Amino acid sequence: MFSMQDLSRKIGVPYYRIVYAHQTGRLPEPSRWKNQRVYDDGDVERAREYFRSCADRAERSEGNEGTQP
């Protein structure tokens, strides 16, 4: 089990982006223990994949700047 701080370090994303992804429903809420989010290996992989896809979309959109009339 990992804390949000651990997750943030593991996937290289600031904690506030993880919180925002949870609040907006883009990343499922993990289990809680004593009112703290706790992440298992599956949660880590889901978060890693979500933020990787966000980065991929950002790269693609940056590459298309100035190409449309």
C-alpha cells in the first residue's frame, strides 16, 4: 500500500494533479484507511497510464500547432 506522496514520487506527477484527477472523476478513487487514500499496485498502474495518456495527448496537440489554416 502506498500513500499519495508515494504515488506522486513513483509516477513523477505532483500530488495536486492526482487530487484534481480524483475530484474530476478522471481517475478512480482508491481505497481509504483512516480517511487517507491508499494505493495498491493496480492503482499505481492506472494512475501511471492515465498521466502517460495525458502527456501523449499534450505532445500531439503541440505538434499540430500552426498546421491548421
